[in-house]
Amino acid sequence: MKKVTILGLLFSVLLVSGCATEKYVHSQVDPVSDRMATIEGKVSTLEKRLSATEAKLTQVQQGEMSNADRAALQEAKDTANRALELAKKAEAEAKAAGSDVRKSESAAKEAEMAAKEAEKAAKKAEKIFRLDQKK
């Protein structure tokens, strides 16, 4: 009987100590609930935007664009074509500049070599002059 009483007492202590208070549960659940509400709002907004985009896409696919939409689309195409042309021009100019740079580097090397040869000739002339001076 003593064992049953002790076991019953231990069991009831474990039951009572394992229960969470209402305040504790609210403190744990409320932040999660707030985050869920925020996320649900964002998802709702995104769903609305997706529906609107799908509707516009359907119109475009079916050719039901307004004149303003057609004009905006044509303007976007024209802008893209102009950008492509400018990119091609820039590429051609870059190639030409690269060619000019190579030519300039080559000319600079030739000038450097000529300067070294002139320096050697000057030293040689100076030696000859000194020898003539000594005689």
C-alpha cells in the first residue's frame, strides 16, 4: 500500500509539473501567430499581382492589347534595337581603339630602340673624341 501511495504521489507531481501555463503558451504562440498573419498578407498581395500579370499575359497572347499597350511595346522594341545598335558601334570602336593601342605600343618600342641606338652611338662618339683628345 505504501508503494502504491508513493507511486500515485510521484505520478501526480509529474502530471502537475508537466503542464504549461496559459500565459507561457500565449508568449510562445503570439509571435508565431503575428508572423503568420504578416506572411499571409504578403502571399495574398503576391497572388493578386500574379493574377493581374496572368490576365495581361492572356491578353497579349490573344492579341487583345490596347493601342497604348501596343505603343508601349513598340517603344520598348525600338529602345532595345537602339541599344543593340549602340552596343555594336561601341564594340567596333573598342576594336579600333585596341588596334590603335597596338600600333602605338609598336611605335613606342621602335622609338625606344632608336633612342638606345642613339645613346650607344653617342657613347661611342664620346670615346672617340676622348681618344682624339689624348693624342
